[in-house]
Amino acid sequence: MSQHWVLHVDMDQFLVAVELLRHPELVGRPVVVGGRGDPTERAVVSTASYEARERGVHSGLALKLAWRRCPDAVFLPVDFPVYEAASARVMATLRATPGAVVEVLGWDEAFVGIETDDPVVTATAIRAAVLDATGLHCSVGIGDTLVRAKIATDFGKPQGTFQLTRDNWMEVMGERPTTALWGVGAKIGARLQAIGIRTVADLAAADEDALVTSFGPSSGGHLVRLGRGGGRTRPDDTPWVARAHGRETTYQSDLTTADEVRAALSELAQRVVDDCRKEDRAVQRVHLKVRFAPFFTFTKVRKLPEPTWDVDVVTQTAYALFLALDDQRPVRLLGVRGEMVPPDGGY
């Protein structure tokens, strides 16, 4: 008898896999995709092949560190249009699955809600369909909630499936640290440990009132549900609507003067406004991100007196936020984000 299942489809080493289709001679070698493909420049790893991961290379690692850990790796530049095209083919394949409701999480992963009497057979069929349409492998987590499906995927990687439900949740997850949960990072994990919650089982059994006191009414309740693998049981295919557009740049040479910073912010502001114009929604808040050398990062935000398309207003607001930091250290990275007015009818 058919019942509703959530499948989490996650592409295996997505960017690297796309590159290997273009460069089959690199199959089996450590490959790192990031920046402009030059490990001497300031940039981070976007994706590493499994061979590179075995050498300690992972997403977000500085390319320079990646090169030190794996000097024989092949470094390739990020090629966004190619990855976006591959992602579009993957998502089209998922949506073509009869009865599927697809909620896209990113260009390399999505939830699929589906009625089936054998979710493993369905997951295997989806993996085969994606491979046939794109030449790319994926893994599929099977769950009775989005949380369980998402976490299950890691147990199936690479090129496999894993099922995580109410019946085996505690058996599989109970003794794992809370950081094994989707959305619980090192900081939240440390805060939980400070109040005696170390494992998923601890969190599942925790007193909700105590967590609400420590984390607030929204986050506290969410954490308890997360510890039990609960939450939404059906994906939502409502088209995603952007709330903001942002641009950031890591500079190969530090910015050391106010004029350099202002010019850089003006360039970023122009790109942000151009992005927002495509949405036909004006900027109502300006967010600034600054990373001072060697690696001190700050963010600030300011609401504008009225929504605007004016690049100079966005630039000046971002620059005023920068000056308010009153920090004379060289600037390694700048980012500007424009939060737009809501669309008609709201989000």
C-alpha cells in the first residue's frame, strides 16, 4: 500500500563531477574546484573530489591550505554557467518523476515528496534517471520527515540510498553528537553541551521549557523537534522568491585606503542594484560584510529612509557602515547585500 515519503536527492561531489564529464582524464585523481583555479590566490574550495577529501581538503578551506594538504591535486576554476545548466537538467529530471513534488534546496540538492509502496525502489529509479539524463551520480536519503531524509543522505553517500524513519531514528542517531543534526553547528552544539546536552538522545529528551529559556521560543522548540527527527513531512514546491541580492569579493591585495574601500563598495553596490532591478523591487536595507586581515569578519545593516534604486545611496550607506566600524586594519573582503521590498502579496 502506497504511503507518502520524503526523498532527499543530493548530487555527489557536484561541481567536481561536472568537471570530470569535461575532463575524463582526471577521474581518480584529487581534484579541487575553487576561485580561479589558482591555489596561490585568495579563494576557498567550492568542492573537492573524494580523493582530495581523503587528504583533508573540504569545502570552505582556503585554496592555499588545500594545496599544502594535497599538492598533487588538480585545481580548476569555478564555472557557474556550466553548473547552473547541469543543475537545471537535474531538477527537470526530478520534476518529471510521476507524482513528485520537488522542493529545491540548492543547485545540487532537492527534496522530493512522493507516494510509493517501496521508497527504496523509487529512490533507485530516481538515481538511475538522473544518471541517464545528466551523466551525474547522486545519493538519496529516504525519510518520513524532511529532517530525517536530509540526514539519511550522508549515510548513503556516495551513489547510494539510506532510510531513516521514526522506527530507526534513535538507533542510528541517538548516540551521535548534536552537531550531526541538520542545522546544528559548532556554536549551537557548544551551547547545548554547556547545559548538559551532548547527544541527539539528550536533545530529544530535553525539557522544552529549559531550551526555550536558553535559546528563545522559536529556536528552543525547533531544537527539541530536531532532536526527535520531527518537523515538516511534505516538501513545498512553491517557487522560491529572493529576499535580497548580495555580492562580495575577496581581494588579492588588501585594500588599505578609504578611497580604495569606497571605490570597491561602489562597484559592489552597482552589481547589487542591477540584480535587484531584475526583480523590479527596490532596496530597502543595506547589509555590509567586511573581513579585515588576517581573518576578522564583521557584518552591519541599516534600513534606508525609503526604498531606492540609487547606486550612490547604497554605496554611501555601505561606506557609512564601514566607517562606523572604526577599524584601521587592511581589508581582505567586502560584501554588499541589498534587502528588497517584499513582492506584491508578500512572501
